[in-house]
Amino acid sequence: MDFFKNKLVFFTYVFRSSQGKETILDLFSKKYLNSVDYRSLDLSKITLMDGLGNHIKLDDSVFLTVDYFTFKYGFFDYLKNINSNDQIQKEKSHDSEESLLHKRI
């Protein structure tokens, strides 16, 4: 579970037992797929979205895995900003090392 600003933004649950898996998938099918039979779909390529903009990703390859995430609350913008700042720092560090090397030569 990952929280950002006291809001749940990412959650993964793995159902390691096959017992009840059909019931769980039927529930998702009724709620998010308008009762379309999930067996006819490649669940690994589908992201479900509820009316509030929350996303659910199902994977039934080994165990049934349910990932919940939301783009609300600014969490993903925060992560992109961190990655951008890290990249800028790496470039500055590289430029400094290169400058130092040129001075020594």
C-alpha cells in the first residue's frame, strides 16, 4: 500500500489460492465489464476505471493479482518531478566531472 498526502494511491493484492478466484473475477466482470465474460478477454491488457477515476489492473497469469492506483492527489506528478530532478542532478554531476577532467588534462 502506498499513501500520498494520507490518501491511498497504489495498492496490490495477490490471491495466491485459486479457491474463490472465479467468484472474484465474476464480481469484477459484473461491476466493471458490464457482465462481459472475462474468460474471453486478455486481462493483462485491460485497465478498468471506476466512476471516480480510480484504476484497477488484473493479472491472472500465475496468481490472481489486483493492482489499484489513482492519478488523483498529485502523486504521479510528484514522482515525475523527482525523476526529473534526479536527471538534472546527474547531468550536473556529469558536467562537473567532465570539467574537472578537462582542467587536469
